[in-house]
Amino acid sequence: MRKLLVLFALLAIAGRSAMAQTPKVELFTGLSYGQFNPGGLLTDSDSGLGRHFAMPGLEATGEFNFTSHLGFVADVSGYGGTGDVDSLADHLREYNYLFGPQWTQRHLGPFDVFVRGLVGTSHARVSFNNSAGGFACPNGQTGATCQDTENRFAYGAGGGIDLNASRHIALRLVQIDYIRNSFSDCEANGTSCAVLSGRQDNFRIAAGFNWRF
């Protein structure tokens, strides 16, 4: 009986020790690089195909851990870039506000590996110089610069690998996410376009530091 009680005590101490090694809150901050398609309407593409923009950006993710494996993340990222659509220079700003569960397998040697699901909103703003007047600006705009802004539902999934440097700091070697949004497409109609519903497939990759508290 005494040996059984000692065994239960040792298991309880080991369990508490393992929980102590699991941070309650984590904060990732890093550089990100994404490929995003805001849809044909935003780019006012005469071909109606839209365009993917490859853009640098920043990303921050806060995580609250319920257990050593299961947590909930809130992810914010922003990107900016320029691309040519129908010989016009389009300037894109893309922001993502995403939330979801994350599952982490900890202490695989010096590494932690995680996967997650994300859902939220994508915000895109595109502008281009239309001083030549070759295109009809969206929403009846006039002037040398056309601009359009959209907020759309977005969802996706991803994962990554952390290298544990200390109790409070890990180096996020790589994080890859797939994000699908619902920005509008358009169908060419002269110098304007007819709005169609759209689904855009996007990818991003990030690296940086994961701070643990």
C-alpha cells in the first residue's frame, strides 16, 4: 500500500513538473512573405483574371494554452507590394485577422511542432494610376488614381517548427499557412468588369521569435 501511495505521489509531482514547463501564454513576432490574390475587381484587370502579389510583411500571433498540447491563437499580419496588371502598376495592401485552435507536440528533442486552423477576415486595398483614362474606376470613382477596398471572410490552416533556445524564447524556424479568402472576381466587359463571386488561394511563410510567459 505504501509503495502504491509513493507511486501516485511521484506521478503527481511529474505531472505538475510537466505542466510547469508548458507556457500559459506565447507571442510570436516575425517577418513574413506572402502571395495574395485580391481578385479581378480590385485589380480592375481587363483580362478578368486578377493577379497574385508576392509581398513582404510582418506577423504577430498570440496564443493561450489550455493544456500542454491545445491552445487558441489570434493572428494578425500585414503585407504590401506592387505588381503590373494589364500594364498598370497596382499597389496592394493586405491585412489578415485570424483566430483558431492550435495543437502543439512539445519536446521532440529540442523542437516543438505545431499545426493549426484559422478563420477570420482579410482586408485588401488596391490602387493604381489611371491618368491615361484607359479603365473605368470601381464604384464610379473619378480622377487619376483608382482605388478599391474590400473586407472578406477568410479561412485556412498551417503549421511550423520551433527550436527551443531557452525556457522563455524559441526560434521559429519556419511557419507555413494556406489562406483562402472570398474577394470578388470580375469578368471583362470593355473597360469595366462585371462582379463575380470569387475564392482566392493564398500562401505565406514566416520566421522569427516565439516568446513564452
